[in-house]
Amino acid sequence: MMQFRNSPFISDYNKSITDQYLVELELFIRRGVEEQLIKNIDTQTLIATILGLLNEYSRIYSPSESIKNIDKELLFGICWDAIKA
């Protein structure tokens, strides 16, 4: 969805779903910034950092690899270390 977000091929309905997702994520991040848990930097930069890590990992993730073998704690730690205050 995110790859086609700005494409003329995405329907208004599907675009509204991604819009809502991004609104919720932005509100979540702003709350973290207000509570001084997340770095006080541009929200879009924080979103790009989080989604960039997840998107790139999903791009290189091998479908034959069991999800049980993914070190979710490590991925979370890397992401958290990048955004925590």
C-alpha cells in the first residue's frame, strides 16, 4: 500500500485507509515525544525511520524463513534505539 500511496493506481478508499494508519502513527509518536520517551524531532523523520527499517527488512526477508526465526527483540531494539529520547 505504501509503495502505491502517491500513485494514480490507488483508489480513494485504499488511500483513506493508509491516511488513517499514518494519522494514528503520527498521534502515537507525538504522544511519545510529549512524554519525553521519543526524540523531539520532526514527526515525519521519526515515521520514516520506523517505516524505513520495517519496509527494508520486509523487502529482504526470505519467505522460506520461518517467522519464528526472526529476532523480533533485536529489530525492536534497533528501531527503539534510533528514536528513543
